[in-house]
Amino acid sequence: MTSAAPNATAAGAVTSLLDHVRPLDAGAHVTGAAFAGETAMLALGDGCVLLCDAAGERRVDAHPGGAVLAAVGAGDIFVTGGDDGRVVATQANGETRTISDEKGRWIDAVAASGGAIAWSCGKQVAARDAKGNVRRMEAPSSVRGIAFAPKGYRLGLAHYNGASLWFPNTDAAPEALFWKGSHLDACFSPDGRFFITSMQENMLHGWRLADKKDMRMSGYPAKPRSLSWSHDGLWMASSGADAAIIWPFEAKDGPMGKAPRECGVRPAKVTQVAFHPQALIIAIGYDDGAVMLVRLTDNSELMARMPAPGGPVTAMAWDAKGKRLVFGTADGAGGLLTLPV
Amino acid sequence: MPDMPETNTGADASGKIPVTVLTGYLGAGKTTLLNRILSEPHGKKFAVIVNEFGEVGIDNDLVVGADEEVFEMNNGCVCCTVRGDLIRIIDGLMKRKGGFDGIIVETTGLADPAPVAQTFFMDQDVQDRTRLDAVVTVVDAKWLTQRLKDAPEAHNQIAFADVLILNKTDLVTPEELAAVEAQVRAINPYARLHRTQNAKVAIDDVLGRNAFDLDRIMELEPDFLEEGHHAHHDSDIQSVAVTVDGDVDPDKFLPWLNDYAQREGANLLRSKGILAFRGEPKRFVFQGVHMMLDGDLQRDWRPDEKRTSKIVMIGRDLDREAIEKAFRACAV
């Protein structure tokens, strides 16, 4: 465990993190969260981005008159896609620039990696590399989730009846992964061996990319819409149950034939999960507004936010060093947790 | 496939946004009706989900383009189809600040209403935030007879309706109108029917119908139903209504209903019912689309109200005798 995370001694002394949270008044549905350097950012249902740093809070109208539907952090910028059809990058200093304008079509998903940005509206998918070259493709059906592969300029797209793997810089047809049903969110394992989607049918689906072998991770009472990988790439956490469901990926076959761990059992549904970037600690957000940190090694738990009005936790993000966690809720509440050193 | 809920979830969906589904064959007058609704001075804010931009648009409202993407749920049930784009759009709409007084979904003329309606049964997030208020079907009085011959969708659209707008009545003679109305009634005797020209109908007759207009099925006169049913056979769709004079046993009724919907779901287009359960002071109300059923205990039976139990099924090749026998066997 690194010094950035609460170490054993601190966890022994600290019984709660409630006093280390600065409340944020987002004022609208929080649709995404990220850090750009030292600045915490929340993307909002009123089209704004809320910036929060040592100097205070301010609001940037990134999508005037619109709503942010999808958002992703990308190093020093926060990329938002709105129902105004625009993909916008917001910097820590509050400056915004339009990455793309899809003429009023809703931006359903965004992804970012190493300076590249991708987005989708309906079936249309666009990938913009770090130099600004945009390539486009049409998926077989509407794309709900996009993820960049950890290596190479490659995208995984979740849609109906499966997923597509696309190399934007080649003219080759995307590689198709079939599985009946509606696939929503998408991610690759950090080692690139697996591609995982969340599904309409309250389950996760995975493909081992080497042989396209299917994996089904089922039993969720709700859709597991939030997925997060541990820093070592050995665990994948998911929402959709009354605990964070954490699947082991250490083995060659990933989680196949293995039972998941359950962390942070509470009488509420988990809506967001976010692994600490440097330690086996997971932040869990619930539908009663609570936020809890759980350490996987000993299952010790620390509350960061008690159940509160403001709706379910809808977005959560750690900063790069794992010192701070920002979160927001459906009805516009939020908070910035700074871990005690 | 979902089972009937155990009962009791505090009844009628307070705080849920009502959704009106607007169907009708091509050229029947859907867009005219939609523009009429939106341009009335109702002071409400609607989100309108349309398939073609450009024809609709009122300042205060949000118009969203849809793709009518129907997909099969991965649950082994072929009739469990839902509108994926609708789930996505409603998810997006709920993020907007301020919200809406209502959502109106316009379907294409060729659309089967089942996937739209089933979306409101199958998706938990959609169910948590919205409720299907009514399916409104616009029917062209002049061309309906022809449509019923050449377009299977037209039958389903009428069968699904909670509100029927019999439009373009000025283009037919009174005799023709009576004949068309009889055809419509033979398929669906339960919907409220409005005769219109240029889709001119009071907004209150279309919006705010509340939970598929379930109360209405209790009001219908059996004589009228029988007459309506036997008069015409232009469609292979028929309706079956059975009333039990008094209470039924939920331990018999719910398993039968679930089982029946599972077995006959492909033929069963719509089902509805209001029931008096033995020893239960509240009315049990259910509705279904194909195999999907949704029901709960709602308000108390009023002291002056007679406790009766009634079910209505609309579908193809329904075995009237078998339904009657099975339902009556649930009587206490």
C-alpha cells in the first residue's frame, strides 16, 4: 500500500471520513466526474461543468441550454457529450473548446485515452486521435458504451446483440463479438485480455479476446452500470447489487467458474464503484446517497457520506494520486473527500 | 420472464412522469393530433419523442429524434421485445434539469405498439421514473376498412389502444362511419372512442388518462360488449371479458394469470383487470402486454362500491370458454 492511501495505522485511528468531505452544491443531476490535475469536475444535467479546487468553486456553461449525457476525464481536460450534439473539452482553468458538433444529435457515449477522444450518437461513432484527425464508422445498431483498448488505437463498442472492436486507423471492417441482448457500458481489462459489457438484462458479459470465449456474470438485482478496475488489474468491481460485486481476474480464464467478492454490504443498492488508483481500496456510492470506502485486504470500512437527501450517487472519481475523491448525486448534491494524511 | 409482483407498492406512482404513446397507420392524422396537443395553451412542458424531425416543434417543448430500435430481451422469450432507443432517451431526459410534465412518444405508422408498451414493463429504470398513461391510436375513418385488409399492424394498433381517435369523419357518410366504428369496436370494445375531424379533440381526452384507463373496464355494459363482439368479424382479434360477482382467491388467481400469460402470451395482446381479493380492503389492479404483467393493490374499495372482479383480454385465437372457466374457478 502506498503512502497516498490511509495506511493501517491511520485506518485504525480514523473511524470515519465524514469530517473530511467538503459538500458541493451541484444544483443539477451529476452525470460524470473527473479530476483535471488538482481540479475536481462534475458534469451536470443543466449543461454546466462544476469546477472545484483550492480557490473555490465555479461553474462553466459547457453546453448552454443542454444537458451533459456522458462525460470522461482525459488527463488535463474533462470531455463532455451533450444533448445539444456537442462534444466539449473543459480545462482546469475553465476554458472550453468544442471538439465536435453533431448538429443536435444526442451524444450517447464518450471515451478518452492518451489524447484520443471517441464519441457516439446513435449508430454513428467517431474517433479523434491526438493530432485531431477524425475517423468515423457506423455500428450495426445504437452504441451505448465506448472504451479504448489499453494498447493500440483501438475501440470497443457496446451495442445490441454484441460488441464491435474497431481500429479507427484502418479500413478493415470492425471485428464483431456476438451475444444476444442489449449491451450498455463497455470496458477492457487493463491487460487487454478481456472486453466487458454491462447488459440490459442485469448482468455483465465478457469476451476473452484471444479466443472470443464468452463469460456471463449474472445474478444482479439491477443493471450493473458502473464498472471499475483495481490498479493492479486483478479485480473488477461492479454496481447493481446491495454490495460492490468484485470479480477476480488473476487467473488465465478470468473470473470463469469463480465466485465474486462482495464488499460494502449495506441495506441500499450500489450505484457507483471506483477503485483507488494506487491501492486495493474501493469507493462505493449507494442509491441512498451514502459513500463508503472499503479496503479489500481486510474488508475494513469507512463511511465518507451518510445516507442523505439528494438521490442516488451517480458519479464518482479519484484524482491521479488517490488523495481525493469527488462524487455527485442524481439531484445535484455532491462532495469532495480529501483523505487524511 | 417477470412474474407478477407480490402485490402492494403503495399504488399509483406518484412523482412518475406520464407517458402517452401515439400510434396510428400512415396518414391517419397522428402528426396533426400531436401538433394540436402541443399548440394548446396548457402551460405544460412536454418531451416529444418522434421518428421524423421537422414536422413537430413548439417552443416550450423538447423534441427528440428516435430510431425505433426494437430488440429482443435475452430471456428466452420471443415476444419480450422492447424499444432500446426509448430506454436510452428516457434515461437522458431524466438527467435534464427541471423535468417534464409529460412525455409523448410518436411511433411510425407501421409500428407494432407492443415493444413500446413493453418497454415500460421491462426496464426497471424506466419503470421507476415514468408510467405509461395511455396508448392513443388515430384511425382514418375513410381508409380503415382497406387497412384492416392489407395491414396487420393496423389491427394491433387498435387492439392496444386505450383511447381511439376515429379521425376524418367528414370524409365518410354516417352509414360508413357506423360501419367503421363497429369494425373498431369488434377489435377493441374497451377504449374510449372520439370521433374527430382534423384530429380535433380536447387535450384532456388524450393526456392524463391515468394507468391505461383501467377504471373504464368496470363501467362497460356487458350487453354492449356482446353486441360489439358478435356483430363483425373483420379481424382475427377478439376480446374476452369475464366478471365474477364478488371476491376471488389470489392464491388461485395470480398463479393462473401468470401461467396463462406465459402460455398464451404470443396471442395475448393486452390484458387488464380489477379484482377484489378475499379479505383485502384494497382493489388489486393489473395490466399486461403479451407475457408481461404488472399489478398492485391500489385504493380501498369504497363503502358504496360493489366488490366485483373483472378481467379483460384482447388477443388472437383466445379460448373464451377456457378463460371464463378458469377465472370463475378462482371465485370465492
